[in-house]
Amino acid sequence: MRNELLKEECHREYRKKQFQQQWLSDEKYKLWLREVKSEPTKCKCIACNVEIMCGKSEIEKHANKNNIKISEIKLAAFLAEHNVALHTIDHLTPLLKEIFHDSKICKGVNLHRTKVTSVIKNIIAPVEIYETVEIIKNNPFSVLVDEMVWVHTKLLELVSVNAINCSAKSIYGHFKECLLKKNIPLNNIVGVACDGAAVMVGIHNSFMTCMVEDSPKVIKMQCICHSSALVASKACLNLPRTVEQLIRSISSYVSGSAKRYAQLVEIQDFFDNQRKTILKLAETR
């Protein structure tokens, strides 16, 4: 009788546990644990790029093995968040090992500039993009649209537009495609900030006219810096030439000598004024 019970216990089916959403808010797991949509009984460690069975004991066991990787991810996230030069990690890692010489985790950390770049690019950036997309899917947001001639980036998903066709429809088409690819509704956009170029804010066939067709309540926030610079430039044409020469000469006179700059600082301190740098007169685009 006992043997029969043992056989039944051996053949008893193991109940698989489902993924719990509260794990994503747990401080120990939220940095590396993700849900597997296709298999609710599995979860994924993005640090190791492996799938593990759902269950607190299995996740905890995997977490204990990956304390070193989590530490490396946190170090990389710190550098990215505070805009610290990545080559600093070549000197920071040996320093941490020397300070925390009794820590097993610190001894196992092996992080240099190449690896930290890869961690930021392949682990942290996708997670940040995913979380940002999830937020703006269900909340109103504003966008800043600007153009640049030369695009060179590894971390930002900038939209590249063919220079041969830079029409408003082409720019808006790429912009719209980028949002719809991530299932972000256009109606969530409440404001658009852009420059004052005709292709962006013109009355006819501009980026904003295309935007209003899909999101009628969107608010335009046009930058007036370039227009103000043009107005000021035209107004200065009526001033004597000597005024512009004086402004340029003051900047060149002070910035061209460390001694004269020190004298300027001394004068500002004497009158209890905030230290200010004399700006050079420069033309805008």
C-alpha cells in the first residue's frame, strides 16, 4: 500500500507557476527580470539573455548567481545617468576592488570601457526605451522635433530622412511610422515643439498641418530664437559700425589674456557681482 502511494506521489504532476506582475516592481528583480509573453510560466533574465521557470525560489536562485552582473549593470547605469565619461570605469573598477577588498561581489566585477558601452547599449537602453514607450502609450505627452544634418548615435533612436526628399510629408511620414511601429497612439500627443522653418510650421503642406489631421487638438510650440536673431540682426544694420566693433573688441580683449580675465573676475568680486563670462558676438545659422 505504501509503495503504491509513493508511485502516485512520484507521478503527481508538478503545477507550474504563472508570472507575477509584482515581480517587476521588486527592487531585487526589476532591473533584469522580464515577462515572456508567449509563455506565461517562464520569465527572462535580460542580463544573461536566458529564460527561467517562474517561481520565487527559481528566480531567487538565479538572482544569487547574478549579483555580479547586476552590480555591473548598476555601475553602467550610474555612468550613463550622470553623464560620466565611460573610460572612467577603467580606473573605477580597480579602485572599488581595493576599497571593498572583502566583498566577493566586488572581486568578481570585471568592467571596462568596451563592456560598459555594450551594457548600456544592449541592456539598459532597450529597457529604458521599453519603459518609456509603455508610459506614453497610456498617457498624454509632448514631442520635440528638430533636424540635424549629421546623425551619429548608438543609443538614441533618431529618425533618418533621405536628404533628397525632405518635404513635410516625408518628415511626418517617418515620424508617424516610428510611433505606430511601437503602437503609440498619435492622439496622445498634446504638444509639438519645433523650429520656425516653413516645412515645419507653414500654413500649407507643413509638418504641423499633417500633424493636425491626425491629432486636431495638438498645441504648436514654435521656437522663436531664429526669428528673433534675424530681427535683431536687421535692426543692428541701422546702428553705427563702431558699436559692433566695440562689442567684438571687448570680448577679444578679455578672453585673449589670462591676466585681463583675472582682473575682470577681481572687479566682479569687488562689487559683489556674480561672476559672468563675456559672450562673443556670433551669427546664427
